[in-house]
Amino acid sequence: MSSSTKTMGAITIGALVLITAYTVALGGNGWLWFAWIVLGLVTLGMASTRDT
């Protein structure tokens, strides 16, 4: 796994924590969760490809 993939994974986990805190404090926002799902899918895509 490359360093950029590890960084993207850390950003994805950090975003999950922030969005969860936002949802608990201020209520749910569907667009934030949609953006996090897209970010997670991009991260999974990066992790599943091999560096050549």
C-alpha cells in the first residue's frame, strides 16, 4: 500500500469521526454522509489498485 493510499485512508477515518460528531451535535445531514460514502469508495478503489 502506497503512502498516498494510507493518507487517503486516514482522511476517510477522520472524516467519519467529524461527520459522526456533527450528526450527534447538530443532527443528520444527508449530503455529508453521501460525501463520506463517495470518499470511502474512492479510498477503496485506491486500495484495490496496485502501484506499477
